[in-house]
Amino acid sequence: MSIYDTIIKNGIICTASDTFKSDIGIKDGKISTLAESIDSSKGNIVIDAEEAYITPGGIDAHVHLREPMELFGVIADDFESGTRSAVAGGTTTIIAFASQNSESNDSPEDLARAVKLCISDAMSQKLYCDFALHLILYKVNKEIIDEQFQKLYEEVGVTSVKMYMTYPKLQLRDYDLMNVMYTARKNGITTMLHAENGDMIEWMIEKLEEQGKTDPYYHAVSRPSLIEGEATGRAIVISQSLDNPVLFVHVSAPSAINCIRKAQTKGLKIFAETCPQYCFLEAEDLRCIHSHDPFEGSKYVCSPPPREGKDDQDSVWKGLQNGTFTIVSSDHCPTLYGGEDGKRAAFKNGHNGEFKWIPNGIPGVETRMPLMFGNAVNGTKLSLERFVELHSTNPAKLYGLYPKKGSILPGISDADLVVWYPEGKYTGPSTISNNMLNHDCDYTPFEGYGINNWPRYTLVKGKVVYKEGEIINDNSGIGSYVKREKSKLAVPNNEWVSELRPKYLIDK
Ligand SMILES: NC(=O)NCCC(=O)O
Ligand SMILES: [Zn+2]
């Protein structure tokens, strides 16, 4: 009689702390047993890992998909194609975004209602993996009232909000950031910041336009590293003033990385995310010199933009190695290159393709893990354990999903796993091409990039959803919404730089 639904034999398990040989017994969607040897006759299904590495499924904590509020124009992936693409690249949980409703009138229910709308839209689709949600806040009338954040946590399990220091439609003033952080701290809501100085960028764009510099390449020129460094430093001061932890999303610039490192050395609760585009792409890509059409550079338009070259990439790698970065996410935000609604929306409404009108964002949910596994782990830039920490365990801890997600703990963790190819046995494509990917986008900015491994099996809650290059449709629809706990990492220090203390602490 079988005891396990599935047994994985002969694997080398790698977690954020250990690498060891073990068989895995899976029951009811959970890791049930780790043992040197589990009898094959005890499993309904037996997978032979053939001495390959097995890692916890990836958690991609920064994924933009089509959702009711449409803040970033028309996104090519909905929750079905986005989760399909995720599992094909070894990601078993995504954290996507719901957006505050612009009609919000600050009632206690407003924010939770916006999240519920997004959940029900997503749940009406076939989901290949689990998802959770952050909430984008872009309108703060006076202050976010306590009850709004309480309900976010209690009713919909959302424990993080993202705010922007750039984009004309979304940019918040420092005053607004302070109002949000003040209430976030009290309620254990993690604040995520897109740090670029929007006012400086606006000025730079105007000056470039005056000189007729409007090709996609000038998107990168209009958002230089220094501007990211400035916003990062300013936000760290705000964070310190309020003793409120901050996670900086998609960090790319050496100046920002240095600020973050310094703050961390002081003991401040500052966390940072980077993305593969800042490890592999560069500003020159936006020139697309191999193409007759400079607009092809729009395929690389994202913010912050890819940076200057090898030195800048090296400082990202250094930050990944030395612990400055907490997580690696994709910032998947796919807009089509063809058609009228994607990058070419820049030709609508009487515009002529000027970079200012090009929708920002690139796809990457499927390529994140294989690119980093192949080039970082096999290229020995990162240890396997650090790879797991950055792509799986830390996102789970930071965003309240641990230890259900991000680990391989018997009796506790969901059986979300990636079985890689054994050393030397990967026979798939040696470079990335868009036609091997499962997203609904018509290009990848990583076309032609080398890979030397790829997930052989991806399991979500014990079910194989991807096997040897194929999506297993029988097991689709397995994904569901995951309510999150409060962060295990982003916890205030209770150290103050001024006499200002929130009233709720003084009254205690
Ligand atoms: N990063 C980007 O260009 N687009 C996605 C939206 C954001 O995260 O800023
Ligand atoms: Zn952003």
C-alpha cells in the first residue's frame, strides 16, 4: 500500500543552509519525509532525480500581470499565462500586484476591496502556481488610516505595499511616504519603494526633448544612476526617521547599492531587491545597433534602465555575494513589441514613438531562475545555497510566506520543488529564445543568452506542472491565492533619531 503520493529518489537537496543527498516523500501536497532512502514501492508516483539538485520552488516577489486597475498600460500576461511561464522557469509562487482604486475615498474597506477585486479576477483563470499580492498605493489623501492596513492584513492577507518616487501618475511626495510609513510601521506592513527621483527625471526628459533626443536609448540617459542613488538615500533618511523598515525594489545603480550597504552596516532595517536585467543587460542594449530600426531598443525600456556596463553589473554581483541584496525578483512587466497596445503605444495619440511614451517594463518571470542558476551558480558567482536564499527562502521570509513556502521542511513546507538536470545531462537549448518560453509576450530581452541547465521538473504542491520542456496541463488549475503573514525580516528596531515617537508607542 502506498504511503506517499509521490517519491523523488536520488536527489541532492539544496536549501539556503544545507546541501545533502536525500529522497523526498510527498503526501497531500506537503513535504512529508526526507530520508536517505525511501522504498519506491511506497509511492504512487516515483521520480528519479538521478543525482540532480533539488531546490525549493522559486518565489518571484515582483511580477506585474494584467489586473483590473491597469496602471502600466496593457500587460501581455494575465494570471494564467503569467503563472504558466513562472512554473516553466521553476517559480512556484509569484507575488503580483493589486492597485489602489483611484476612486478610493479612504474608507476603511477601500484597500481590501481593491485586493479582493484582483483576487477574484485572478481566481477566475487557470492558475499553474500559487500567488499572493502586494498593493500599489499611489494616492494618499491625507494619511492612510489604521483600519485600512488592519483590514488589508486581516481580510486579505496582504502585508506589503509598494510606492513610487517616480512616474508622473504614481509619484508620491516625501510627505506622503512619511504618512504611509508611519501607519505601516504600526501595522507591520512592509513598505516597498521604487526609488528614482521623478522630478529630476522629468527635467532631464524635457532637456533631452529640446535637443531632439527621443530614441529609446535616451530613456536610459534620462534616468542616470545618480538619480536612483539620490532617491535611495533620501528614502533611507525617511525610513530611519520613522524607524520603519524599507525594501528597495529593482535596485540597479552602484550609488544606490552603496547607500543601502552603508545603512545596513549602521544596523538599519533596509532590504534590497535586484533583478537579472541588472546583472546581464546594459544601457547600450537600448541602442539596438544591430537593428535598422532604433525603436527596437524599446524592448529594453524598463525603469530603472539597464546600467552602463561591466563595472555597474559587477557592483550588482558584489551586492549579491556580500549580502547587500536580500532577494532577486524578475520585475516581470511584459508589454508586446508588436501590435498597437504594447511598446508601440508610444505612437498613439499623435506621438511619434518618443521614449517618454514607451510603456516601461520587460518580461522575465520564466528566465529569472535558469539565467541565475546557469550563470551564477555554475559560473560560481554564487553558491547554490545563496542562490536558494535569494530566489526562494528570503522572499518567503521577507513577505510572510515562510516556512510554508521557500523551504523543504517535512510536515511544514508545501511540496513546491524544482528538480534540475543532473550535471552534464541537460540537452535542451544552450541559449534562450523567445519561442521556447511560455509567456504571452512576443520577445525576451534575454534572446541569445547562454544557459546550461533548466528546471527538469517543477512541482507545485506535490503535482508535476512542468516536465522536460512541457507544461503538464492535467495539473493546471492547481494554483490558489495565499494569504500572507507579517514579515519575519522587516521588523522595526525601536531606535529613534529624534524625539518624535508615534503616539501609539508613547501611550503604551
Ligand atoms: N520596472 C518597470 O519598468 N516596469 C514595471 C513597473 C515598476 O515596477 O516600476
Ligand atoms: Zn518599479
